[in-house]
Amino acid sequence: MWVWLIFLSATVDVEGFNLDVESRLLYRGPTGSGFGASLDFHRETNGGGAGLVVGAPFALDAAAGSVSTGAVFRCPGQDGLGANSTCHRLPLELADAKPDQMMGATVRTSPSEDLIVNGDIVFGAPGSYLWEGMSVAAGDLSGSGEEDYAIGGPRAKRIMGLLASGFGSSLCVTDVNGDGRQDLLISAPYYSVLSGPTMQGDVGRVYVFLCRPELRYCGLVAAKGSIRDTTPITGRSAGGRFGTAMVALGDMDSDGFNDVAVGAPYAGKTGEGVVYIFRGSPEGLREEPSLTIEASSVGPGLKSFGYSLSGGVDVDGNLYPDLAVGAFESDAATVFRSVPVIDIVTAVLSVRPRVVDTETRRCSTADGGRAACFSVMLCVEYGGHGVPDTQDFLVEVVLDGLLLPLQRAVLKQDKSQLAMSLLKRQTSCMMLEVHLKNTPAMCSYTPAGSGGTIHCGVGNPLKADATVVLQLRFLAANLNGSRSFLDFPIFANSSTPDDVSTTGDNQVVFSAQVVVEAEVTVKGASLPRHMWLDSTFAREDENGKDRPKDKTDSDADTEAVMSQIKHVYEVRNHGPSDVGQTIATVLWPATTEGSSVTVTVPVVTLKNQQGYCLVDNATTLMCENAEDCYIISCIVNGLGSGGSFVIEITSEIEDVQFSSLGNTTEDLLVSTARVVVMDMPYSISPTALPTAQTNLGFFDRKKVSKEDDVFDAHDRDVDSGIQEDEDGSTLKGP
């Protein structure tokens, strides 16, 4: 007999982690101010309370003529839900203030007696070309005992293999494996998944570098500018941008390891944002989150939830660090407070008797019958850091349910949850009476040749006129498709001799039809998805810098600039049956639809399966939207259920001149893929041979405005950049 216990605190619901999601503090800033683009906890050292400092980089300044200069606000840590008036704008002024300076795009504070008079507050106005310094973190990464600084430059080209993934957009330094050394976490929120069952863009990824004595600077750089191998944590939503923000939370759940929060501001069911809490462990940061907080569970209308994070400060004085989350597109910031972690010091089960005779029914049941039974003594003691002296618990007792589909044992109390009121550091016990039901059917399997026999006991005894329903499931993995039907003879007998005249219905044969069918799909991704050309810069001056094109320039004076474009197709067999020879045909245009750009002969690579690809010129009638195109044929001989192969097609595109661009603002480059299965490796004829088709990719030419919002310009630039392939190779965008 197996017994499990699950302890549920009856005081507060913390959703699997000690972060109180329900009793949150939600602050709102001025509409359109970007309130929540940055934030940081602040605690006064003179015994005053803790609060939240929030940046609003688009806030208007009435003194400057109601122009957007940005602002910084302070919100107390103990106010009610959504109290807008409690956040006060700090009187910060810059001597050289100017419109659109985005004051408050980043904020950092230090503990002080008074935030304005004696405290340090750092606020940023970003915008360097390579975005070097977009993220900064400090800690002893070299093992020297002195503080080091890590600076992220997501547009820098010094680390190969992760370009345009936003590598370095966010940094975090904390000890996640409890070895006393600071570890380094680096995010790449624009990382895209190009392999596996699905292809997803801007999923995001966090790289965890564990620092050890033999690895200087956590062994971050292996050799020649490449990143050493590490175990990354990848986001879960296409476009979610997992890793846009990260923050060290400290040991939030008192398990001895520091925890980390990661923001994905465009993840979730509706793309409104998600924050994930990851626990530390001896092996490093756990790959599965312990808690997931979606914007929809926090408040209506929240967008970009998780764009900024702050943590590691106890704002309510309960000895546990708390978490703040910003949502600048909704001008909102939320504080989630931690609740104490209760440790179950003692949880002992004593079963008497150890062996239960199912034929001895010594206990009375609620319906007046008798049942075989046994007793369980349950003893519990709790403790913990900062926990109350008294605590109510719900103890859930699970009997057999985790092992058997049919439950053999039930509590006499006829309920699985029991209430217990306990005192801290004192052991309390209670006695439980467990009743046994009639023994359920149990089955065993005896192999014989290519088959076997299944024996099931359906009752001892099986009462007169009783009915037993058996459900057996068989896997079809070993079927070879040579037989269109499978016969299952079923026999019933008993240790009690049957009347010979009644044995005619003791046997039945069940026949199951064998069907051959499969679903084949083709999906793809265009790299880059967009391609921008600022046609006002068509040539370089004598110093190698771009200069605006004037009327004296001719097309012949400007050297052609070649940019690379890549389409990736994945063909997958979803089964359940295998497929035979599979042909994927791709029509690859020789020009864009507007014929303004010429495309070079494609280079084709086939991955994951044995096969080959051919490239040839196609007839005009086959080219559909393009005047001229290439036909690419890839043949793979056999694809198992769940198997897939990938086709990578790469061409170069010549950037058009300003004079030839004219009024064109957009042009399209579209390829078409068709997949046909020629046969299936079975004697049985399939219901139908699978086919699939899709169109992929577009290539967008626009004149980039220098006055675009700095956040949107950064996002567009990264979106059109380099994507990392499954083998670590990269593609360079224009």
C-alpha cells in the first residue's frame, strides 16, 4: 500500500512559488509617458520605508512648454492597489535638457537617508550607434575579490555567432549554483528557433555562464571571439522576446540558491507579456520556470508586461525579497511581494498493520457494511524563516492514485483533504483509518513468438451478474503493414468449473483494420524578414563615410552593394505512418515581383536527411508572380513518422540605386514550396498520398526615418539582422 501526503497552507495562495500574485501593488503613470520603461527598488537607510523608482522617458514637462523630456517617479511600497496619486514625480532637472532626451529610460538607485538630498540615482538617455552600454552588470567575475563590470553591446560585431539576436541586451550577475562565485547571465531576446517541430522568430534566449576558479571571467570567451558552449534557456513564444529584462531576486524561496526573474514582454496567449521565475540549483539555473506570471492575470489592458524588472529588496519588511515589473506601453508598474516559506520539518507516516489481510473485514463502513482496513498515524511539524507561530494547513492524503488506474484504498472520512492547526516547532499527530475496496483487475503479459498472451484477473470472487469492463491499448510501432486486419482472440474462464452447455460465449474474436496514412506539412522562415534601404546614402566620400547622394552622382559612380537573403523550409511527417520517396519543389524567383531587383542563382543545402537537390531554370508559365525563376527539386528517399528535413536556399540581392528606386517603397520576393509523397513503404495501399504547399518570405524596402522612436528603430534593426542556425552558423542582413 502506498500513501503520499501533500501539504497546502490555508492562509495564502502563492501559485507554486512564494510570490503573492494576488495581493500586488499596481501603479499607473501619466498616459503615454512610458511609465515603467525602467524601475528600481530604493530603501532609505534612516529607518524609512522602501519604495519603487520608475522611469517615464516620454513624460511631458510643463515647465519646458509641454514637450517630451522624460521624468522619474517614486512610488511608496505600502500603498493600495492601483493608487495613481501615490507616485510622485521627482524634481530632477538637467542643465542641458532638450526635447526627446528620454530621461528615465534607465534608472538605478543606491540606499540612502533621502533619495533626493543624499541618495544616488542614475538615469540614462541611450542612443549610441552600437548600443554599447545598453546593459551593465557588476560583480566579482574574475575571482579576484574585486568588482568587475560587464557591459552589453547588442549591436557590436566583436562576438561571432550571435549577431542580431540582441546578445547582451540584458545582463545579470548572481550566484545561481550556491558555490560562492558570482555567475553571469546574458540575454539574446531576438534569438530565433530555426530547427525542430516549428520555426519561431524572436523567441529569445538566456545564456547561463557558471563561474569556476579555472575559468577566468566565467570562461565567457573561448577562443577567437567565439562564445564557449553553455546550456541556454530558450523562450516559449514566437515573438515573445524572452530575456528583454532580467533581474537577480536573491534567495526568494529560502532553498539556499539565488533565483532569477526573466521578462518576455510580448509572450503569452495574447502577446501582452509574461514574467518567468527560475530557481537556482547546484547545477545552475533550472531550465523550467517555477512560476509564470501573465499580464492578463495582473490587470486588464496591460501591454509589454516584463519589459523592465527590479528585485532583491524587501519592501514590506517580512525578511523576503520582492519583485517589480514594468509595462511601459501601458504606463504601469507592478510590485509583487514574497510571502514566508514554510518548511515541513517532520512529516511521518506510520502504518499498522504492515500486512493487510483483505479477507478479514474488521472495520465498519458508512453504508453499514464491513471492509478490510488498516491505520495510518500522521505526525507533522513545521518551521521556517519569518513564518507565523501558528498556521492552518490542509493535508491532502493520496492513496494508491499515483500508481494504479483503479483506487484500492479510501479514507474512512470520505475526503482527501484534512484540516490541521499547528504550532511552530511542535509536532502534532492524528490517526487515520483506511478502508480497502474489492481488489481491482490486474493484468500480466506473457510473450510467445511474434505475439503473446495477456492474463487479467477480474475478481476473486466475481459476484453473480457482475460486469467488468477492461480497456487495453496497443502500440502500432512494430507493425510492418503486411496485414490489413489484426485478430485478437479473447477467452474467459474461471477456476470454478463451467457448465459445458454455457461455454459457447466464453470466446470472441475482435478484428481491427490496419490503415496506412500520414500528414506531411511544410513550413518556412525568411531571413531576414524585412530588408531596409536608406536610399539617401548611396555612396561614400573620400573618408569612407556615407554622404547624401546629390544630383551630380550617376548610377555608374556607385558600386553595387550585395545583400544576402535566405529562405528556410522544413518538411515534416507527422505520421502516424512512414512515407517513402518525398519530393519538395521550390519556385525561386530570379527577380522581385516589381522587377526592380535581380536575384542571383540560389545555393541550396539539404539537412537532416539523406537525399539531393537540383537547381534548374523554369518556364515562364511556372513562375507565377515573377517573370523569371529557378526551379529547385529536392528528393528524399523515405521519412519516418515524426521525421523531417530542412531546405536552406540562399541568394544575393543587389541594392538598387536611388535613381532606379523612384517612388518604390516596397517590393516582394516570394518563393513557393510544394511537397509530394510518391509512395509509402507498405503492402497496404494508403488512403491517399500526402501533399503540402506554402508560400514564404517578403522583402521590404523602405526609407528609414532618422526621427523614428528609438525603441522602435532598435527593434526593427534587430528584426532584420542575423539569425542563428541550428549548427551555429549565421546569416548577415543588410
